[in-house]
Amino acid sequence: MIIDKKVLYGPKGWATLAVFAVLALVLVPVLHLLVPESSPFHISTYFITVVGKFMCYAMVALAMDLIWGYTGILSLGQGLFFALGGYAFGMYLMRQIGHDGVYQSDLPDFMVFLDWKAYPWYWQFTDHLAYALLLVVLVPGVLAFLFGFFAFRSRIKGVYFSIITQAVTFASMLAFFRNDMGFGGNNGFTDFKRIMGYGITTPHMRLALFALTFIVLIGALLACRYIVTSKLGRLLTAIRDSESRVMFCGYNPIWFKLFVWTFAAVLSGIAGALYVPQVGIINPSEMSPANSIEVAIWVAVGGRGTLVGAILGAFLVNGAKSWFTMAFPEYWLYALGLIFILVTLFLPQGVIGAWQNIKQRLAANKAGSTTTTVEQTS
């Protein structure tokens, strides 16, 4: 893949981003707030919630594409970082419930039910938004840095790295299922009431979260694009293609891999923090290894090493999942497996790669027909 190191996007790319910005930040709020529900042009709360959720998934897909598509590190643990970010912000949301819970206590309902008398030490200061946002970044970032440092220093890579990340994710999920962890056990966090004193289910708050998620997604896309079009990006692709050659050239791959691994974890944590208030729940099932495998499928479907393809894949697969779980809920896992097999066999470069190949063939055919016409005229 040829990387343009001079510009993030061309005129068409920036124009496309501008169109999506107008749609998300102007058209959607207008059609939701000003158009009556009886109108076919009205955008429902359900649509805003679903698209907001998909945008959070798209951020995780971007993180996966950065470490897998460009660096060649197949992680099966992005669901862990996503859930940790969600739990970090969920702690703040639980503190915001106040006395509006079932037991009307200063403690969350699950703590009262378990006969807890006070918050554990790691819940301290989580009633402050700034501290909660700091946790959203630090918890997955520090964990990823420590894990990555020891893993990369030990030269663990390939399928072994994937299995270890999956094992850590599964172990974390089992730990969070325990009631004595202080995170709600299998029920997790739910029944959120407000953010910064504003009702979390009001139309304006829903739109604010939707717009914020879109802005963060675009910011994440530009940040990832900046990384892959820089000298760092060329080093990452070199590590993916031949790590030994990078070492022979005098570079230490550990620190480059550690940077992109930690950055991807932080990005996934931010996605989880935006996901929780829009969906209204976070529980240990978000750490399921199956969820992390799905993230890899999103990237494969959209196209590895394209960034935009990762976003497209997240929307396509989750759109299909939403339809299947309503129409044929028992067949979704079979459909997901079939999608992965078909993409592996017939679309190895994903949807974006297939589209680029079609455009190249059309351009070649057009050039060939033009040459033939000129020769006949001569």
C-alpha cells in the first residue's frame, strides 16, 4: 500500500468529511427536534442511539486497524480496553444517580443489596467528571503499556500474542463477574440518570452525545491518518512486513509497537466511555472474547490497512447484526462465521479493496478503449 506522507486527505476526502459533518451535526438534530414524529422525515431516538453505538464501535475498529492492519499485531483483547473505558465512566454515572436509586442511598443499589457500607478506595473521587475522564484514558492506557512492554520485550508475537490477549480478556471478564469486585457483578452498571446534572435520556442530551461521538470519531480518524502518513507510519508498516529488517536498519521495534498498542487501547477506552451513556448499560459481557473477535471481523470486512474501511466494516457488520438479531436471532453467529469465510475467500482486501480494484479495472478498460479508438482513427 502506497502511503502519501504529505497530506492527510485530498480535496475529495475533505469534502466527504464535510458532508458527513453537516449531516451529523446539522441535519440529524433538525430532523429529530423540529420535524414531528408523524413525518416520514423525522429521525427517531432509536436511530440516534443505534448510530451513536455504531460510531463507538467504529472507533474500536480504527484502533484494531491501526495495530493489525498497519503494524501486523492481531489483538483479541480490544474488548477489554473498550469495557474498561466504559466502566471508568460508568462509575461517574453511577455516582450521579444520587438518592434516585431504589434504596435511596448514597451508595449504588448493587452495593446496598450486597450490604456494603462504604465505597471501596478505587471509587474515590469518581463523582468528579474530570477525574472520571482521566480514568477513561489512564486505566486502559496503563494496562496496555505494562502488558505490551513485557510482551514485546519477550518477543511474543503472531498467534501467541493473540492467544495471550484473548486469555487476559477472558480472565478479566470472569473477575468482573464477581460481586466482590465492586463493579456490579454480572449486572454491571445501569439505570443511569444524568450527566453533569442534566437528564441522560432527554432529547438534547442524546443529541449532544451523538454529536460528541461523531466529533471524536472524526478526530480519531484524522489522528490515525496522521500517524500512518508520517515516518512513524512507514516504520509501522515495515514492522508488519519484516520486523527483522527494521532491527537490521538500527530501529528498536519494541517502542514503536508499544506506542501504537497503547494508543489503540486508549482509543478503545474512549469509545467505551462514549458507548455507556448512549446504550445505558455496561457489564462484563462486553469483555467477552467473542466481541474482540468481532472487531477483527469488522476490519477484515471493511479492508485492513485503510482506516476508512474499518469504519465501514463496523457499520456494515453491526447493521447486519441488528437486522439478524431481530429477524433471525438464533442464526446470527452462523451468519457472522459465513461472512468471515466469504470475505477471506473472495474479498481478502475487504470492501474498500474490492471497490478500488473495480475502479482500477474500469479505468484500465477506459484507457484501453481510448487507445483503440485513437489507433482506428489513425
